Amino acid sequence: MAMIIFSFANHEGWLAKLLSFRWLVFLGEASYSFYLTQDLTARYMNWNGNRLQIIEQYFNGSYLIYAAFQFILALVIAIVVHLIIEKPLNRFLSRQAKTHFKTQ
């Protein structure tokens, strides 16, 4: 475990290099938005309370296609929420905190 931590701390090793790709870093930043929106997406996808009927009617009986669609929908919504709400709000709160602590 110490070797893994050391490898990540020094940005060495194939796993550290893999996880430093720009799109993986971005998905990591958007993960909190994904956490917040995935349950809402799951509830929306089950709008009439009968998931099996929805799968039969719209996804040709394939639960795998249903789950993949739900995951992709949740990911798209999370990215939009991250870009439109989370990042601007984070910048605003950071500026407010800097202003507040400079005046004290």
C-alpha cells in the first residue's frame, strides 16, 4: 500500500499516468454531481413505477441496455450540472471567502 501511495504522490507508474488523463480528471471533478443526480435519473427512468414494463416497452426487454442508457443519461446530466452550477458556484464562493477573510 505504501508503494501505491508513493507512486501516486510522485506521479509515477502506469496507473498514475492513466488517471492523469484530462478527461478522467474532469470526470473525477464531476463525480459529486453524478452522485447527486444519479438517484433522480433512476427515479425518472422508473416514472410509472413499473420498471419491467418500461424495459419491455422501450428497451426490447434488455435490462443491460436500460442500465447503460440510465448511466449515460445520469452522466450527461451530471456533466451539465457540474459545468453550469457546481463550477460557477464554487468560483463565486471562493471569491466571497477570499473577500471575507481579507477584511477581517
